[in-house]
Amino acid sequence: MDIAISNLFSDPLHPALIISKTISKTDIAENMRLPKHEIESVLAIMGGVTAEELQIGKKVVISDLVEGDQYEVFLKCLNNKRYYIGEGWGKLRDSLDLKEGQTLKLYWYQDFKIFVILNFPYNLLD
């Protein structure tokens, strides 16, 4: 999949498609919990994702355009309340060398049906 950063940012980013998560101690040790209002906003735009699908896990791709890496992870929801990234999170976490207190920003790129990591060097998006 060939996505250029310049193409991604040719239009303003839609705030409803951004998930921003400060990594907690629990996220490092287990799965990464997602902010409910942010993931629900993204899911509404994604369309076609059912509660049943989220219980077993919805496979999505998270792309690091800077490094050219892609990660398959599973979005899950526990009891229709708690959203998290399950399977695949450990590989993503370790590859990005994420630590407690850091922020991971993801953007749902609707054209390609993937999440794009918005953590760029030099704080381009702060």
C-alpha cells in the first residue's frame, strides 16, 4: 500500500477521526485501552462494524508512514463499554518503543481503511 505523507495531509485532518492516547502502565503490561468517545467517533465513520464483531475482534491495520511499517491489530470491546487494542498491540508497542507517559496518536484514513500513526519526529502535529 503506497500512501505518501504529503497526500494524507493535502486536506485538513478531521478531528473526529483522531484517537489520542497517553500510554499508561496498564497499557504497557496488557492491552491498550482506547478513549471511548474517540473510538466510538471513529467507529461511526468506519461504518459496518458490529458489536458482535468487536467482541471477537475487528482486524485493522495501523501504518507507520515514516518508517514504512504496518501492524495488524485487533480492536475489541468488552461488555459494550471498554474498547482496546488486543492482539498485535505488543508488537506495535515494542516496535515503536512506547513507554508509559508517551502519547500515541492514530488517524483513521478512510480512503485506505487503515489507521495511520501521527507520531512524527520533530513534533509536526503537536
